Amino acid sequence: MTFTVLVNGRPHDTEPRPGQCLRTYLRERGWFGVKKGCDAGDCGACTVHVDGEPVHSCLYPAVRARGRSVTTVEGLAADDGELHPVQRKFLDAQGFQCGFCTAGFLMTAAALEGEPDDLPHRLKGNICRCTGYRAIEDAVRGVRHTETPGPGQTLGASPGAPAGRDIVTGTARYTFDVDVPGLLHMKLLRSPHPHARILSIDTRAALAVPGVHAVLTHEDAPATLYSTARHEDPTDDPADTRVLDDTVRYVGQRVAAVVADSEHAAEEACRRVDVTYEQLPCVTDPEEAMRPGAPVLHAGKGPEARIARAEHNIAGEVHAETGSVDHGFAEADVVHEGTYRTQRVQHASLETHGSVAWFEEGGAGRLTVRTSTQTPFLTRRALCALFGLPEDGLRVVTGRVGGGFGGKQEMLTEDVVVLAALKLRRPVKLEHTRAEQFHGTTTRHPFTVRVKVGARADGTLTALRMRVVSDTGAYGNHGPAVLLHGVKEPFALYRAPHKKVDAWAVYTNSVPSGAFRGYGLGQVTFALESAMDETARLLGMDPLDFREKNVIGPDDRLTCPTGEDEDLHIGSYGLGECLSAVRAAVAEDRSADDVPEGWLTGQGAAVSMIATGLPGGHHADARVRLLADGTYDLAVGATEIGNGTTTVHGQIAAAALGTTVDRIGVRQSDTDIVRHDTGVFGSSGTVVAGRAVLLAAENLAGRIEAFAARHTGVARDRCGLAADAVDCAGRRVSLSALYDAARAEGEWDEPTGEGHEPAGEGHWDGSPRSVAFNAQWFRIAVDPDTGETRILRSVHAADAGRVLNPLQCRGQIEGAVAQALGATLFEAVRLDDRGEVTTAAFRRYRVPHFADVPRTEVHFAGTTDTIGPLGAKSMSESPFNPVAPAFANALRDATGIRFTETPMTRDRVWLALDRQAAVGYAADRSEDGHT
């Protein structure tokens, strides 16, 4: 029987391979709107309709589609391009951020009949990591949020994302949504041991598998040490890593790379690689790792590796004091001391890590790497250094990225893919599975923080001390930097004359930690804000009053034990407004009125501060060109990862050029189009790259107006840009006419990199920097019989400076709160006693679903920053940081129990309540004379 399937009305008659799922069958035929997110039917990104019924195509055997009609997201719209009603709703509500999950949600929502009800149940098969689900709910219900601002009205408005139509029609191109002729596939053999020396690798049986082209081992890899972490200054991180090493230091470390005609052949060859290991002692506890006699992970690595104390497994450390904490605690009337712990958390971006590399001109030309990264320019720099390539011999390009959250501020696939491409002179692809995301990438650093707080009876802080131990895992990527960042802003937020910190980032034989949203602040803020609440209770003070008495003010210096950053200033101060928003919510809250009988209720808040950019330089270049049709082309290096930089950059350029956002085309994240961009991390998309865009657009605006004045003979100060023209004292000259005139007169004869066209360039180095503030408040209810917790109300107040796009900024806050709630309530990367990850799938590692996330009320402080571009501040990372302590403080208020460890799972809550009840029962019996 012949095989035929109708896909979006087009017949396909290629027989599926044995065991092939419908998802890969569709993608191989160019239907790239069908996404790979989990491999197991857990995330819904691959949802399609089969004869009108939604299915997860990663679980649906392709052979079952014989004779059926399959509809993907590309087939929802009418033949004439008219969007399906659900596509229009998602576009109008901007029911997406990175957009990787959107096709799945669209296909699920399109199958709903009539007025949508019980959305938590209807959408339980789809995961979004970015939005916090409010935008998706509004989209399904037909709530419109996007606007179409006119000239001069773009700032403070909410225009939709430029890529919106591409996202809802499935035509936005992510990393692997390309067809590369002659593509080879890579699979990685990973270590089964937590610590071992490789004695030999026999590749003969693997090379005998039909279709296998190469098996690469440490003998094929450069001996150069580097860090997978990406920073503007590469010396910020220990150089402790090789592409392929002869020593493995955690279960899951790559041992060999197999390149073959198909993934199936590569996987089979991996199974046939014969490795002989000498197992070595391992250590998985960071406290034990620092003790004398512990197994040493990076023995023999010298000063060139930039490891603080390799012989003690210490990747980095911080020891500093201002004043005398002993004196400060002696002055205190009350002292709280406690130990707080945070767990490993996975970024869980729905698009996994991966790269494709190919040579132009059939193997003879320049090498191009297409990769899912937040740092294309830094990745190019690192690859060139590692393989001895000239920068003009390597191009790194990033499509739309399906989520980052810091996890793609690493070089985890590009190095080994380039190694294979250079060896074979063939195109090579490596795409991680979901399991590999857990075993072979990075996590948030687990922290153990011992906090000691001293205060006088009137509530004035006298001393703060912290002892911090961070588990950096087997490699030190980001370890020292996360540690240092984590102990800076939390200390600086509070005034205390005496402060001290001792902190260590420690190697263990476990999956490496890395950059994660908040970059250490979330872990330390959980500890400090919990401790502040306890100190307030010891004093009998309202916790908000206690904070208001001790937080820094607008004229205070930002001091912490590690010293002051000279370029860091309070460019605007909105913390007072944030606290006022919380107070107003508390005062008028009635959310506990309908709580079931017997449930406990409580409320709690927390605050945080973050620097709007990184110390030591964060650079961005931008170029804006006037095109022949009178529109503009904006080239910027920043990557779009769902943080909305593309939209905001277009708004900034439109404002400076007096036009509308639809007349600004944006090209980005390609090392060919601008000189440099450090990358999208450290909340830099608006405050660094946005500043470069502003400077470039202002430069071009000045050049256009100056030429218009000369061309028309009108005084320069009487010429002003409009949407598609220049108004010269009442005479309207179209931009396209000015373009032609300027070219004819040779006005712009100097090359711009794009020919001889009107252009402006801008550069920003990321300094000086400001600070942003956030406050989170929860009202919760707790069932003492089961440990179930319910969030009755969630309020977040943010000091974002001038909010350039309220819709987008609110979405960043909602998404950060949702992700932080996952880390607060149930997310945990769990390891066994050998350090092996045991939660390597979404059904074992639970991320928030629609039903788990409350709608968060967002309030913006009315500040305008004196440092950020057009008064704006960053707001991608900071909303994450106060969520866990605010919830813990609410849980303490409800139960009387201080929970000192995340996640605060239902079973932990129940066990603590049960222990509390048992203690109370024993006390009652004792009072009654029982023993």
C-alpha cells in the first residue's frame, strides 16, 4: 500500500522511516512551525491537527498519518493570507515572548470550540517558559493589548513585536529552521562516571557503522583550556575546560563526538565506542570538597587557568569587611542568625542548545556557525581563539532564539561542531535532546547562605554578615562572577555600618552551574530577605516598616564589603513607590475572604535591587540607514530571545527619527552586520544596545536634517523629520526624494558597509550604570491537612524608569514571577549520590503550567532614570529575585514556621506542619501531667 498524507492541503508520498514520529517527518518536509521541545509529549510545542484533532506529533507515529489530513500552524491561515481568528487573537494580545511554544498553543486553542472555559484543563498539555501565561489567556479570550502609535508617539506605547506575524504563522526561523544541503549529524557519547581518567578509546566498531564519517575524541581536540562562559573580558572566568578532555569530572560530560549521515547512525555508533576508564574518587558536597584530603577535580592546573585555589577545589572566593561586624553585633539588641539553601534550577528553555556549521562555497569558503546563543560576537571571538581562525574567516549568526534565561550565555555546542566541520569540511549539526539539557548543559548555582543580622531596639541595623558557599559543579564557568555579583547588590541595598562576607565557589563532581536569571542575586536575596523578616519579628516591628527604616535612600552611596563600583549610581529612585504599592495592596486586600474553613492565611513581601548592567564594560554597536523607499534599516548585534529587544530598539529608533515603528526594519544577531555586541545578558538589551541604537538614530537624524536644509535652502533649525519626510519650514520633502538627491549630489560618498547610503552609527560601552528596584507581595492560603498552598493574590511593583513599552515590560515581569514561582514551589534538578541528574525530563522536572501561575498585578514606579536611554532601566532579570523570599515570608506568616530551603514543596510544608502539630501535642500532654 502506498503512503500518502495531506499536509496543509499538499500531498506528501515519501514513506516514513521505521519508528519515525510525525514531528520529524513534517520538519524534514520543511514544515518548521512544528517545534521540538521535549521529545516526550510533555511540552506541546509540536502540536498539530490530524483530521482536525490536536495531537503531540512527537508521540504520533508518522505511519499512522497515512491517508489522513494534517494541519500545522502554517496551514491555519487562509490561502489569501487572512489569519485564522486564533492567530489574530494571539497577534493582538501579543500572546508570546520568544514564540517557540506559540505554534503549539495556537493549534491547541484553534481546536477549542465556542467560548473557552476551564483553560487550566484545556491547556495542560502546553508549556510556556516566558510569558507567565497571562498573555496567552488574554489571547485565547480575545483581549487586545497591542497598539499602533503614530509619529512621535512610540515611547510609552505598546506596539506589537515586529516578528509577530511570522511567529503566529510559523514562519519565524529559529536555529534549526534551515535546510542545509549535505548536512551531517552529530551525537555525543557522555561519561557514565562522576570522575575518571580515560585510558583508551577504541572507535573501530563505531566507524564501521554505515554512514559514520568520524569519531572525535580528546586526541582530536585542541589542548587549549578555556571557559564555556561568555563575558566581554574572558579572564572573568576560570579557563578549566577542553573541547574533549581525557579526564571526566561529572556524569554526562562529553567523551566523544560521532558524526554521521543520520542521527540514528550516530546514536548507534555512540553505543559502539569502547572506552576504558580509570575511576577516580569523587565529591558531590561543596563543604566536603573544601576539606583537606578531598578529591581534587582540577589538579595540576596552574595560574593560567585562573582558578583561585585548585588544590582546595575553590574556583573563586570573596572575603571582605567594612567596619567591624564584631563591634556591630555587640551593639545590637537583637540578633537573628540562620542558614538558607537554594537548589539547582534548570533554565528549561523550550528550544534546546544546538548549532549548525557549514562552509560557504562548498567547503572552500568562510565558515558559518548558526547557533542558539545570547552572545554571537563573543562566541565568534572564543572560537577564533580556540581554533586559530581569523575573525573575518568565521561568521556567527543567530536566528530567533527560543528562550535563554542565561543558559545560552555559554559555548556548549559551537566548539565541538566547529571541530567536526574543520575536520570534515562538511556541514555539521548538533541539537541537544531534552535529556541532554539536564545532563550536559548548566543549572542555576545552588547556594548555602548563613546570614547574621543585628539591630537595635528601634529597628536600626547595626551589622550584617554572610557566609556563602556556591556549588559551581565540575567546571567554573560563571562561578566566581555569580558569587561576586550575588553578594554585592543585596548587601548594598541595606544601610548598616558594619558588613562582612566570606564566600566560596566550589568545584564538585556534578553537572556544571552557570549563568541564570538573576545571576546569584535570587539565591542571596532569598536568604537576606527571609532574615530581615525574622529580625523584624524579633523586634515586634512590621516587616515593611523595618525595611523602610533600613533600605538605602536616593542620596545614599552603594556600599558593600567588596567596595564600591565607581560607575554605579542611583540614577533614579523608585523603591519608595514600590513599597507604597505593596502597602496599598495590603490595605485594600480582601482575597482571603473566601478561603475554605480551616485553611491558614498569611501575607509577606520582599524587596531587591539590581545594577542595570555589568561592571567592566558591556559594549554595543548599532547602525541605522535610510533606504531608497524612505524607510529605515536598523542593524544591531543584540539577539532576540523573547526579551523584546527588537521591539524596543525599533521604538527608540522611530522616536529619534520622528517616524513610526513599521518604517523601521531590524536586522540583528549576525557578526557580519555591526562591529561588535557583547550580548544579551545582564539585562543589557535596553540600557546598552538601546543606547547604541539611540545614538545611531540621532546621528542619522541630524545628517538627514542638515542635508535637507542645504538642499532646500531653509535654515537648519526650521527642518524637522516627520514619518516619511522632512518638514522644511512648511515645505514637505519626502525621504525618498532626499535619498535620491543626496545620492545624486554625492552627499554620502563614504562607505557605510552597505554601500554609499545615508547612515548613522552609535556605540555604547555600558558605563555609567544605574540600579533598579523591585518589590513582591503575596497573600497565600495553606491547607494544614495536606500542605497545599494557594496564592490568593500576587502583586509586583517595579522601578523600571521610563517604561518604553508597558505591554512588553509587564510581560517580562509576569514571566519572571512565574519562573521564580517554579523555583520557589517545585522545580529542582535532583542528583543521586554520584552527582547524576535524576530529573532529566519535564515529567520528572516540573515547570509551571497554566494552572500553577496566578495573575500578577504589576505596578510601575513613576521614575525617569538619569542614566538609561530615554530614562529607561532594565527589567528582564530583576523581577525574579524577590519572589522566593516574599512567598517564604507569607508562608511564615500563615504557619508560624520559617522555611529556610527552596523549593517549598507541598510535602515539605505538610511535614513541617505535622512536626509542629506533634510538638504542640507533646507540649499539651506535658502540661496535663502526661509523659
